[in-house]
Amino acid sequence: MKAKDYITKLIDVLESRTDIVWEKHPLLYKTWTFDLLKIQSKRIAPTDKVILITSGIHGEEIAGPLSLLTYMDKILDLIHTNGYKCIIYPLDNPSGFECGTRYNIDSDEWWCGNNDFLRYQLADGTITDECKKDDTFKWYRSSDPELKQELPLETALLHSLLRKDPLNQIVAHLDLHQDYITPIEWSYVYFYTFSDTYQSIISEIKKHIPLLANTSISAGQSSGDMSNDNACIMRHDGTINDLFYRIWIPDTIAIETTGQTPLPLAEKINRLWIQWMVLLLNERASWWPKKNSSLRQNEWEKIY
């Protein structure tokens, strides 16, 4: 599907809604121009709790964007009827989506690919996109001018747009992926998280698809990380989820269905994660935003 057609179809879904606004932002590549679409609740007050959804940063991973196209009305209804607001970036890499390639039409992956949002400076001065549990570090946005890092156009634009978003109001972030790299021949799901507190959601998910638990995952790295019993991997690798963890967004999760998963099933899993995340947020409403609120605000002010 052409990216333009995808955006047109999605806007057709949104046109009848009065609770949503959307805007297109141009990406001027060497060979072509594409648009990055941003969708958000029409009015986000300073006291609103916001759910952020991102999708399609890797162009060949079509399940995320198509999930949002298929279920957008239901997702928006779910979020708004439960008292939350939303910001959605449904297709972060439109040229890669259209070309069926992981990176953009100019093949720009630079140093760390295009899911590139964070850098670590280690104790010896080394700048890297990843840190280990016991490392001493200082962290930066990968777009910080002092680092002088080149970023793919779509990544640089997302950095710019996120600067304007109310990140200190975000209570959950879901990043929709699809693993075509790890050599797995069957349908599975696993998750990148920074907490192992999603057992209630995962118990529901595994009713529909097996968990890729206790398995070495090789996607995007030279040596695989081992998933735990709940198919979760906790890894500080400079991704958008890693950035959001550093600024104290309570829940930031990347959802990965394997490439052999039938598309309707992958779309369903993404929708169910969003649905059950909203229910989990409702259960946690008694302590948000008091828990860690001062720390989150300080971290947010530090980088934005």
C-alpha cells in the first residue's frame, strides 16, 4: 500500500469524528516527499492523562500501522470513554512502509537505525546507544546539538514533534512493532518493557497467541537478549521506549509479533494490548500522578 493511500484511508475514518484533530508534516527526502501524520484528541487540558501510541518506525513492520487503520474508531472510543486523551503517530516511517524496507527511501539508518532517541555517555567518555545494568552514564537525546549526530529525517521530525507534546502528562506509551529479523517460523509475541508488572495483560494475550518466552531474541542486535517467563525483555538501547523510561513515563512498552504471525492476528494482539492497558491504567488511577510526579517533571524539564 502506498503511504499516501494509507493516510487518506485513515483520515477518512477520522473525518466524521469531532473529538480528534490531525495534521500532516512533510518529510523531504532526496528522491520523494512523504507525509508523517499526527493524530490527537481535540482538547488536551493541562490536567488530562494522555496515552501515546507510535507505530511503523521500521517500514517493513506493517502490522502496527494496519492495526491502527483497522481499529482506529474503537481505539479512540476506548481511550476517550475511559477519560483519557491520546496522541497517535500511526506511521512513523511512511517511505519505508511504501517501499517495504526497514529504513527510509534514502536508506538512511546512520549509526543506530531510525528508532534512535537516546545516547549514553559512559564513564570513560564513550558515546553509545546502549548501556548495561551496572554502567555509570549520563544520557542525552540523540538529537541534542552538542552530540552532532545525523539522524534519518523521520527520526529528526519525531524528535521535533515530541518536544511540543505534553510528555509530562503521558501515563502510557505503546510502540507497535513486528519482528521479521529473529528466525522464528511460528506465530509468537514478546515485549520490550522496563517493568514486569503486566502479568494481567500478558495472561489475556497468551489466550490468543503463544508467548516467545525464555528465548534469545536477535532482532536489531548482534547477540540476542533472553526473554523472561512473561516474554519480556528489559534493555536500555536508545529507542523511543528507552527515552520515555528516562523521563519517568510510567508505562512504555514495545509490542513485537513475529513475522510469521498472520496479519489479522497481529492486528488483534495490538488492539488487545491497547484495550487492556487502558483497563490497567484505570486500576492504577488512585496513585497517578502523585507517584514519582516530582521526579518525572524534573526529568521532563531537563531534556525538553
